[in-house]
Amino acid sequence: MAKTSKLVSRFFRTNGLLSTLTKIKPFMFSTSFSTHATQKEAQVLGSRQWGFELLGVREYEEYRRSLYGDITHKALLVDAVGTLVVPSQPMAQIYREIGEKYGVEYSEDEILNRYRWAYGQPWGRSRLRYVDDGRAFWQFIVKSSTGCSDSQYFEELYHYYETEKAWHLCDPETESVFKALRKSGVKLAVVSNFDTRLRPVLRALNCDHWFDAVAVSAEVAAEKPNPMIFLKACELLGVSPEDAVHVGDDRRNDIWGARDAGCDAWLWGSDVHSFKEVNLLMLLHLY
């Protein structure tokens, strides 16, 4: 307990969050800490209930303890689009800008509405949307969204989304946090519904080396919320599902899917808002 207290105290000092310890102390520490929280810290802490009610997962943590005993997080599974990376420009804007020279006349609003319709349609050609490079599925999406079936337009648009121009990291502190997690012994994997372009995307963003494994649906032949993709990620990392936590932005695909596999799960943008918060929660359950 003393070792854990010192480690977490050092983490908070390093990250300028020492005042947060006063919220966690009732269930973890016997040492008293006092400091003046900044206004920003006060707002953050006031909107999130730290302690056993941290991020509103108290009941779920108790449920997991009843199944698996003490919670340990030896591995972090991370969703790709919407959690690790986001598009640098709105999809409809890119479809429109690239499509202008190919005769696309729909407005961005029209493209967006048609895209949403197309994406929501049952994909009847196979049980998976993303098979290998996902070309068949994306050709359907692009044609439905823009009314354009020009193969050159599709190829230009398709290849754009495997370059660094198309994406950027959600959290600028991701690299430093992931390095700290790996140094502490935590294994990391990407778990994503994506086609085979995901690996080139990670290389283009120079973040592929952050991860010990990549479980992409086009390769695993299972799409979230199917628990098989999470189980595959755990297998690649060499950890039991109950020792892994998944972070993603989709409640159905990421949270329900991961929990069905036996993993813990936190919703990005609700349970956690940055990878620094993820690091903190991982630290609390690591020892």
C-alpha cells in the first residue's frame, strides 16, 4: 500500500494533478495531502466523481470483482477511429473537394446524408463489411454518397484515406502516455473495425511502433461488437480478457463488445476524456 501511494503521488506531481489525491484518498491512501486546485482542475474534478465512484463505473467495478476478484489491467486495447485518430477534415468536405473534378455536384450536406443512409444499409455481399482491403464496400459507399462511379475518383479518394493528410491523433499526449504505460509493463493493442489500410495509416502517423499488436476486423474476420476481435487481441498480447481494458467511442461496438469478451471497458468522451486519464485509471488497478 505504501509503495502504491508513493507511485500514484509521484504520478500526480508529475502531471500537475496532486490536488486530485484528496478525492481518491478515502479508499486508497492513509497519507493526507493538501494543495490549492486550479480553477480548471476544480471544474474537471467537480464534473467527475473520483474515488470508488470514479467516472461512474462503481457498480460495474463491483460486478467485475464478483466475477474475477481484484481488478488488474495488464493490457490496454484502443479503438482506432474516433479514439486514437480522427479525420483531419470532414468526410463530406473531402468527398466534395476531390469529387469536383469528376463531376460531383452534391453539396456537403447532401453527401453527408447520403453517406449516413448508405452506411446504415445491410451489407449483403458477406457477413463483414471490411474484407481484405474493403474496396467493394467503399465503392458502394462512395457511389451512394456522391452519385459518381468514376473509378479514378474512387481510387484517389480511397488512397487519400491511407495517408497522414487524412488523419491526426485525438490526443496530442498519446505518445508520452503510451510510453509510460509500456514502461510500467502494460501491453497495448489497437482493436478496430477497419480494412487493411489501418496498418499503413498507423505507419503514416508514425505510431505503429507504440503497439504490441493490431487486431483489425478485415484480418481477424470479426467486427465489433463481436467479442472474437477482442479475444484475438488478448491472444496476440498473451493476456487474459479479464486483465485487459478497452477504450473506445462507441457504446455498442466498444463497450458492449469488450464486456461480452470479458474485458473491462471505458467509453471515450464519457468515462475518459484523455489518455492521461486512462493512464491514471490503469495505474490505480496495476498494483
